[in-house]
Amino acid sequence: MKWKQYGLMLTLALLTGLVGGVVSSRFCVVDLALAGDKFEPQKVVAREFRLVDDNGKTIAILGGRPGKEPFLPIAPDLRFYGKDGELRILVGLMPGDNPVIVLSDADRDVIWKAP
């Protein structure tokens, strides 16, 4: 064999090995899980967390900034919304770190508030 044939054979071997590796890594990769290995993030940072239903409608918010509700300025707070999208329960801190809890009915009337 001549040097050109050796070079061609080496190039083809490298290319087929590369293609085989890519294909096998795409379709034949198995995730290994070892007993006791858990992924536990150290922290999650966000301005707010929203819980939504199957239709994407917000049903609860945990936030660190005031919202558009009439009980402003409350931050941080936890808000629960009814099926109609209206605020039903608000738990938060008023300025001066004074806690507040507000329960509302379907007509947006406050039915219970502390303090």
C-alpha cells in the first residue's frame, strides 16, 4: 500500500469512529442512578414563584414585591386566588415588618383580617 492509501484508510477509520460515537451517544445513552445520590440545589433565587393550574391560570404567588391588590404595600407575601382569578387569601408583611392576613370573598369584600 502507498502512503496515500494509508492516509485515506486512517481518515475513513477516524470519520466512521466519530460518526459511530455520535450516533451511539444520541440513541444509546442510559442514565445511571446510584442509590443515595440525590440532586439537592443549594438555593433557588427568584423574585416570585407562581403556581398555575392546568390552563396556565395563576392560583398562588409567593413574591417579594408588592402586587396590584388593594392591600399595598405588602412584601414579601403569599397570595391565593380563587377560580375566578380574584384574590382570596393574602399573608404578608406590611412596612415595619408587621404581619398581615386578609381573607376575601367572591365580591372582593374582606371577611377577615388580622391585625
